[in-house]
Amino acid sequence: MTILKYIKDKSISILILLLTLIITFMFIFLVEININYIIFTEMIFLFSFILILVIDFIRRKKFYNDFIDTFSELDEKSYITEIIEIPNFIEGQILYQSLKVESKYINDITSGYNNKFKEYRQYIETWVHEIKTSISTSKLLIENNKNITTLSIEEEIDKIDDYIEQVFYVTKSDTVEKDYHIKKLYLKYIITNTIKNKSKEIINIGMKTMLHDLYFYILSDSKWIEFIICQIISNSIKYRINKPTIEFYSEEINNKICLYIKDNGIGIPKEDISRVFEKGFAGVNGRIKSTSTGIGLYLCKKLCNKLEVDIDISSEFEKCTTVKLTFIKDI
């Protein structure tokens, strides 16, 4: 709040005062009162009015400046009335009471949506567990009745299982901090375990895996990291070429461990590379592969942010793609 804006806001009051002073001066002058008395009287009125404006400006400026500063720094804007002081002028009090009512309304609405979301998430988690039981039963039946048809069915069931796993992690992604357990992890074990989980798909398409320089320990959560790596491997499988290969290696840079996952797939066009982590973005490759959802890398980025793991991607179109994960090194 500036003095010029305040004067502009009070321009009508100032104009009325000036007109009043002029009229008063003319009236007193007509009754033939000494000019010095007239000027003195007018000056008293003018000084009193200026003093009132100055005092009013100071208290308003203090309130509005404190309000703006507090509001801009506050993460939860709806709690503003719980922090600021009640102003001592009528317009500020009206604003304060209005904000208080609005804050209560927003908090009630937010609480309602949070409860609904919590119920929905619990339902999804229950649904995932139930359907995974059915999938496990189906796989057991296929294992006992192996033939070309059942093996093809099993491959499709594995794809369904991956999508269900993705749904589960999407519902949990907003509350990762309540579910993760940071501990010392051996990087090579994490990679080999993830490859083992994807072994059927890797073997079925004849993908060659190469592992080297993975003898580092990192600090992270094994379950969430394995899911992230699993999503990256799934992308390599989805966007593969003939004789597909995937390479895992790591190095230490500035006391951090960088894991590289490199494939020789179709690559990512230069114009798409900056958007691959956007939710729902499929790009040129997504239009080629109709099964692309644009969720996998978005979810990887979201989980990495929660786990304080940096994720970057580089690519040469129609040649290769490299995903880089940077972890905190175990000391």
C-alpha cells in the first residue's frame, strides 16, 4: 500500500474538504472577520484532517503489508485468519470476518474431499489385493496346464498384473513418506531382483541384459526403487527394436551414486524429450504404440521427488535411451 494509492482512494473526501474550506472561507470573509482569524481557523481544520489521514494511512498500511507478506509466505492460505491480528478499522474487520467464513468453508470442503479420497484409495488398495489373488490363482492354473495357448494367456496376465501394480502405486504416490523405509541397499541386488521380476518378459522377447560397475551401496527404499526401475524396464521392452539390449551400470559423482539404465530401443524425438515426465504425455512414440498411457515416467518422476532421487533422461532418436537415477550414497 503506497501513499499515492491511499490519496487516490481518499480523493473524494479530500475534494469535499477543500470545497468546505473554500465555502467556509468565503462565508467568514463576507461577515468581515479579520483575515488572520480566518486563515488560522482554516489551518486548524486542514491540519486536523491531514492528521486523521496520516493516522488512518499508517494503521491501514501496517495491516495490509503484514497481511500480504504473511499470505505470500503461507503454504495453507486458508489458515490466514489464524495468524494475522484483527485490524482496528471497520473495512479491515469486515475483510477479516469474510476471510474467516471463507476459510472455514474451504477447510470443510477440503476435509470432505480428503475423506472421500481416503475412502476411494482404501477401496482401490483392497481391490488391488483381491484381484492379485485372482491373478495368482490364474497363474497357478496355467503352471499346471502348460501349452501354447495358456502361455500366451499368461503373458497377457503378466501385462494386466503390471498395470494393476501401477494403479496401486499411483494411489500410494501421494503418501509415500508414510510408507517408505530408508535403509542401506546394495545396488546390484536391487537391479538383479528387479530383472528377476521382469524375467519372463525379458526372456520372451530375447532381450539381452548387461550389468557392470554396480558395486555401490545407496540409501533409499527398496520397494519403491524397484518399482521405478521396473517401470523403466517396461518402457525399454515396449519401445524395443530387433535384438533388444538393456544395460545397467553406475558411477560415483560428487559423493552421489548415479545409476544408468540404457537401452537400444527406438529412442525419443528431440521435441518430446523435455515433456516425457508430464502426466499423460505419450509423444510420437505413444502414437505409434497404442498401449502407451503416459503414466509410467510421470509416476517415476513423482516417486523420485518424494524419495529425493534425481531422475533424468537422454536419448538419440532411433538409436538409444538412457535414464539416470542419482541416489544418496551410504557413508
